[in-house]
Amino acid sequence: LALAYMEAGDFDKARNEITKLMAKCPSIGAFHIAAGKIEQRANQYAAAVPHFARAYELDPEGRAAVYNYVNGLLLVDRAREAKELLSNWGLSERRDPRFYKLMADAQTRLGDDSSAHGALAEYYYSVGEVPYAAEQLRIARDSPGLSNYQRQKIVARLEEVEGDLQRMMDE
């Protein structure tokens, strides 16, 4: 019912319903996520963050809790916290397209363009858009101010992606 009110744009009724649910069952993270989404839809981004933070506290390993919290942090210009949260959570087996997209957004907001292009490359690679992945890595490689280590890491990944691209073209 709370989500239906949200969709209808009646945010006061939506808040009322979700507040009742959170009072009855305060340990259900999905209710806190829903409360955060209601606030976001109402353009109350700062009010959404504590709800997402609570959902994350309840389920720090949960993809929905992490991604909603990170997105909330980005919407209130807390990109450094968002990046740290993703970096600590994002073990390689957890990384999916949304992870890379959120990381790219955080890095862009922090002014780390080469890393943002690297994250976008991984996003494109993860959704099967290998040519776009290679292009993002080329942009990252040509970014000014890279250390020799950063450039070598990007070049090595670019070689892997270009190899995959070549194999795809040969098939």
C-alpha cells in the first residue's frame, strides 16, 4: 500500500503506511529501503539516506541495501563515502553491472576521471558491450596525470579486452 501511494504521488500517505510497518517490524530492511525510496521519489534526498543507512546496518551484505545506500549518498554529494562503501563491499564475485555504474558515478564526482572510465569499461564489458569497454579503457589510458603503475594496469586490461574483441570478430 505504501508503494502504491508512492506511485500515485501521495507521499504523506506513503510515509504513514511505511512508518507503521517499520514500527511493527523494525528489523526488516526492505521496509527501510521502501521508506528511502519514498523520500527519493518525493525529492527529499537527505531524508532518504538514514533509511538506506538503516537497511545497510541490518543487511551489510545485501545488494539492495548497499546499492540503495550508495545511490542515496551520491544524490546528496557524499561521493567519497559511496566509493568507500562500494570498495569495501565489492569483492570481485559481487561485482555486477550496477556496481560498476555506481562506482563510475562516484569516481566521476570525485574528479577521478581515469578510474571512472575504467569502471565504465568494466560496466560495458559486464553487459557484453566489449567495443565500448575497449573505448573506455583507451580514454582512461590517455588520461593525464596517471602514474606509470596506473597506466600499465589500464594497458594490460585493454590488451585483454581487445583480445576478447578480436576473438569475437574472428567467430
